[in-house]
Amino acid sequence: MENENKSGDKYSKLAGNTLIFAISSFSSKLLTLIVQPFLTYAMAEVSDLGLSKILSQYANLLIPFVSMGMSNAIIRFGLDKGNSEKQVFTNGLLTILGGFGILVLCWPVARFLPDMAQYGLLIYIYVLMSCLRTLCTQFVRSRQWNKLVAVDGVLCTVATMAFYVLYLVGFKWGANGYLLAIISGDLVSVLFLMFTGKLWNYVELKGLNKDLWKQMLRFSLPMIPAQISFWIINASDLFFVREMCNGLDGRDGNAWSGLLSTGYFLPTILTTLGLIFYDAWQLSAVTEEDGRAKFFTKIFRTYSSVLFCCAAGIIWLCRPVMHVMKSNYYYAWHFVPFLALASTCSCFNQFLNSVYVVNKKSSRSMITMMAGAISNCIMNYFFIKAWGPVGATYASFLGLGLVFTLRAIDAHRMIGMHVHPGRVAVNAAALLFEAFVLLAETPLYGLWTGLITAAIILYNFAGVWAMARVLLPKLLGRRGKALVKVIDGWIAPKKA
């Protein structure tokens, strides 16, 4: 009985943390959903949006080098009870400042890169503010001040949206305004967390624990190529498309990259769910040690069920929903089906990365991501040549699918976790069929994709309900408990 209570407690704790982080992440990701249609109207041309996305991806490429992968080390070592919180935070801060100093020294070379001469200063500031915000939020999570994280997420969302309106609509600063809005939102977040959490009290320059710093670096440094590989899979598509599709159908390279980035609008729903869940999951994955294999297996089954259903719905509804964009962006719906599949794989990979975090095997995280990145680049070249810009989405899906396969094997070997490959294969096959039905524009495609979506939901209902029955009582209190009791009785009526 005691073991059952403990088991129930850890599932309940995970559900509670998920709801708390949902408040934070939902608001920030809601911004992403709102801002994409907004940007299509605020930017004069599709190519302007494409350039803005390219510039932000330059910054995202530099962030792992400046942070030296410390974002993962902060929460992993911050959750270890034997470590000093002050030393963990100080080590992270000094690492970021040192990394940024090296980046500054590299400016004479960096300014010769495309677009860097004109936008380099803003990109550098973007990188620094992003690293500092990640440091503060990850440290606050490691302290398990979850409600503070939620408030910060809402505040950063509101601030960033306000800066978008000010810089893009008010001042009409274009790509500069896009970068400045993100920088300003991150600055607001850093200042809020610094003052409310009194984080300056955790800066301790005297008596640095060099052994702890070395341990953190040994854990975090392999994350750099892992994060770069993740960037290659997710962002290199924009660069391949820009260079290889320039002039295709009368559009320049920036216009095609703008359309591709717009295609991420709906798949962002999946990554939103993934990030909301992972923020809570990484706490449970590290701190819950009893019955870890069973715990990971059960949670993955439920989590994957929800993602499969959402991916099916996104593919089904992508064409009508993309009408919220400016008319010259509507073509972007072609990119949605396989980007939804790629985002599903990305969420799975993020979940399985927690296995490496728990076991402090960051080198395996690096190897799996590098395998996906190399294959993605090769496939990008050939697929874009064969099928045009949409070929980049095929490459992303297959590259991330390879990473998932490798990580599933590692998860089974390291902790005995099962992903139930047969069940995953059935769902993947159904989603692929739905995607091809939509892209082929077969007669009555809306009906057929709707029927496939319904079949996927029915197939995964048990897993989705397993999550809902834990969350509903927390959301609705006694009414939620009563609703769970009624539906449980309907699903499994008592035998006479």
C-alpha cells in the first residue's frame, strides 16, 4: 500500500509541476502562435521575415558556444542535494561571461560572415541576453521555485509582445526590430528573476569550487556539439532552402526561407506541449529514483499518445488554419505535414534526452544528435534537388527519426525503458499516410484526413485518458474527480 501511495505521489507531483509550467510555457508559446500571423502582416515582404528568421538562427548557433552547454548542467547539478547552490550558479555565470568574452575576441573574423557586418552587434547582444535568461530560469527551476518560473513566463511573454508591436508597427524597424524585441523581452525576464529571486546572493567569487566546475564542464561540453547538431537539423533547412531555391517560381531565397519558417506555425503547438511537459519532467526524471524503468515507460506511452493525436489534428486542419496568415504566405501549408512529424520526433528526442541527463551520459546525447545532423544535411541536399523546398521537411523528419531510434535503443540499454516500437510504428505509418493524402490533394482530402485523425485518436485514447484522469482533478477539483469516476465507469464498467 505504501509503495502504491509513493507511486501515486510521483505521478501527481509530475502532473502538478506540468500544470505550473503550463502557465509559464503556454503564455510564452501562445505568443509564438499569435506572433507568427502578426509578423506576416507587420513585415512588408516575405523576404523580410525570412531574413529575420535567418538572423535569429545565427544567434541560436552561437548560443551553445557562449553558454558552453551550461543550461543542462545548471539544473542537473543544482538538483543534486550535495552541491552548493551558490557554486552552481556562480560557475554557470562565469562560464557564460567567459564564453561571451571569447566571442567578442572573435569579432574580427565573425564580421566577414554573411549579414554579420550589418547585424552583428544585435546578434551578439541577443546571444548574451538569451544565455543569461536561460541561466536564471534553469537555476530557479533547480531551486524548484516553480511558481516564480510561471510568473516569469507570463511577464516575458507580455513584454516581448509589447516590444514587437512597438518596434515593428510603431517604429517599423524590420529585422532590427525583430531582434530587439526578443532582446528586450529577455532583459525584462533576467531583471525580474534577479530581483525577485535575489540571485545576486548566489554569486560567490571567493573560494570557487574548481572540482565542481570541472564536473559541470565535463557534463556540459559534450552538449555543445549536441546542441549544434540539434540546430543543424532544425535550422539548417532555412539556409539550404535560401541558397538552393533562390529564383525558384519567381521567389528569392529569403522568401522561400520565410515561407518555410511560417510552416512551423502549427507544429509549434507540438513543441509547446513538449516544452511544457519537459520542464516538469526533468525534475521528476532526476529526483524520482524508485522504479525508474517502469516510470519512464508509462509516462512515455501517455506522452506519445497525446503527441500523436495532436500531430494528426494539425495535419488535418493545417490548410484552413493557414488562412489566418497574409495571403502571400498561404503556400506555407505545404511544409506543415512533415514539419508536424518532425516536431513529434523532436519532442520524443527531448524526452529520451532525460535518460542521458539522469545517467550523466551527455556524450551519448552528442553522438545521437550528430548522427541525425549529418544525415539531415546529406538528405537536405538531395531531397531539395528532387522535390524543391518541401524536401527539407522530409529530411528533418527522417533525421530526427534516426535520433529517436538511436535514443530508444540507449534508453532500453541504460535503464530498461520500453518505447513499444510496434505501437510507435503504427502511429507513424498512419500519420505518414495522412500527410501524403493531404500533400497529394486527393479528392475529398479533408474527409479522408479527418477519418485518419479520428482513427489515431481512438487508437491512442487509453494513453490520452491516462494523462487526463490525473490532470482533471487538479484543474477542476471535486468536479474533476467526479468526471474521472464517471468516465472510468463508462470505459470499464463493473462486471455483474
